[in-house]
Amino acid sequence: MSVYGDRVLPHIINIAMNTKQNRLTRQRVCEGLAGDIVEIGFGTGHNLPFMPPAVSRVRAVEPSRRSIELAQDRIAAASMPVEVVGLDGQRVSLPDDSADNVLCTWSLCTIPDAVAAVSEMRRVLRPGGALHFVEHGGSPHEKVRRWQDRLNGIQQRIAGGCNLNRDIPALIEAGGFTISRLDTYYAKGEPKPLGYLYEGIAR
């Protein structure tokens, strides 16, 4: 990984993903989580302050070691134990049926094989559990989608492999889930090509 990707980009993401709007979204997405949580794409721990009291443990999968370093204050302040269990969401080093719920926020855009990652989420999830997610992805509006397609290559280079135009519901369903709740909208204050969001729960 380049110096930019390894040392600089995590700091940029840490700031950019901690807007007031994103915090409100994280709070909604974390509602209803309980028990033993596996979080794919843990980042710098921005979801930890929004974990409900019913969450007993968070096991984090995050490819960026620098992001884990930046998360240490949030991990120390968390009301539940947090354990970093892996670097690769495509191959999670956890047993089958070992999580009560799975959490994934703004991560499927970047994981190279997103379907493999979703399949791993399903594998580690116990029967009756749910995947809580929010992701940005391809817009259904033609003009916005054309801009997403044009800008996607630049976005990948400057944002660590992030894609603007992925079909998030299709990826989740291809990984073996059924989406039980889905809200779609443009994030307030963000350029439309970067901010079409898919927020929901899959089982």
C-alpha cells in the first residue's frame, strides 16, 4: 500500500466520515443491535458511541492498521469490549453462526469482492440475526448515474478503491440475504454522485 493510502487516507476518512449528518445516520443504523456484534469495515470506530446498551461485544474487521490506531480513544471509551479480529472482510476468521448481528457502514463500496464479504457476513450470523447497513452506491437517476460512472475511476484512486456506482441491494442479495427494510435517499449536503445512500436491514 502507498504512503498516501496507508498513512494519509485514514486521517482524511476519519474526519470526512464524522459529519453531523453521518452521526445521525449511524445512530439510526445501530438501533436494534444487541448481543455479540461483528462489524465489517470498522474504520476508526465511529459507530461505537451509537451501540445500544444491549450490545455485549463488538468484534471488528478492518484492513487499515492506521485506522485501528486512530480508533483507540473510541475503543477505550466504549461501553462494551471491542476486539479486532481480522483485516479482510472477504475472509473473516470467525466460526459459523458466531454473531448475533452484523454491522456494515460505508464499506461495501471499497471491498474488492463485495459479494464474498456479504457471504462471510451471512456465514458468521446466527439464525434469526440481521445485517444492519448503510452504503453509498449507484443512483437510479440517469444523469447522476452518468456522473458516477465518469468519476468512478478518479474516486477509486483518491479514496482507496471506493466505488461510486455499485448496486448495493444486488450485492447484499447475491451474498445470500433478503432485505427486509430499505430506505434510499441523497445525503444532505453531499454532491449527488457521492451521496446516494442505501440504509436498511437484511436477514
